[in-house]
Amino acid sequence: MKLLEDRIREEGVVKEGNILKVDMFLNHQMDVVLFRQMAKEWKRRFADAGVNKILTIEASGIGIACIAAEEFGCKVVFAKKTQGKNLDGDLLTTQITSFTKGRVFDVIVAKKFLGPEDRVLIIDDFLANGCALEGLISIVKESGATLVGCGIAIEKGFQAGGDKIRGMGVRLESLAIIESMDGGKLTFREDGT
């Protein structure tokens, strides 16, 4: 998606350790106009999937998932990284390792929010090593829902996550795929959109 790639080129900052900082428009300050265009693109790509629920993980995925859900006309469920006192009943749980935070999180979704009647699209901001997506995919499977695919804003194509998820037979639609960040210079995979 050229619009997203342009924003990454203009406002993204490459940091040591293959970290791409996009906090000016994606995951701290949020450009809702850009999110709407991203949502329309995911809607176009998943138009045939019958999406009736979007799943994401706190915190950075929530904003884009909400705008995408509005486009699809469905609800959003977000996986929590901590179990608060108000989270009760039967729970779906898994563990994920965060690339950016460098730690393991327990991830929790109440069972009442995902079930066999749901056709789930997972939406998230980044895909690096694929641990977060693997965790969310396992939650969808455990719930009995149907996973229709994953929509990612920015995929680091030079890391293993995309190949791992596609290798699982999961439909993965990334709006911007970065092939390299060598010397702070970004190179994108051409995808025709």
C-alpha cells in the first residue's frame, strides 16, 4: 500500500536492533485518516472471507483494529496481556514473546467473546518474528472459531514471521512489507497495490 509506505519513508525512524519507530502516525500518535485507508484496503483484500469478528492484541493493534471493524461492520476483541480483577469466567490463554519488548506475556481472551460461529480476522500493527500472531492464532483455534486470515500493517519481510505464518497455511495480507532496513535505508517489497 503505497500510502503507508510513503508515511513510513517520511516519518519512520530506523533504530538499532532492527526496530522501526512509527510512533508519529501508527502506534503512539495515531493518524485515523490513514487507518481508514488501511481498513478499506483490508476490506478489499478480505471481501470474500465473511469476517464477523476482528481479534487483536493490546495495545498498539487496538486503534487500527477498531477502524477496520467499523469498515467490516463487526466487533473487535483484544487479547489482554494482564488478568485484571474484572476478567472472569472461562478464559482462552497463551504465551507470546514480544520482539520489541523482549519479554514473554501471558495473553488472555474471555471465551464468551470467541466461538464456533465466528469468522475471525486478526489485525495487528507489526509482524517481525510472528510470536504474537502465533499466539492469537492458537487462541482462535482453541475457541473453535474459524480463522480467515491476518491483516498486518507493517511486516518485516527480512525476519522469519511472515514465512512462518504463511507456512502454517494462514492467509496473511500485509500492507507494507519491508525487505531491508540496512544502514537506516528502507527497501519495500513490491506487491502491486
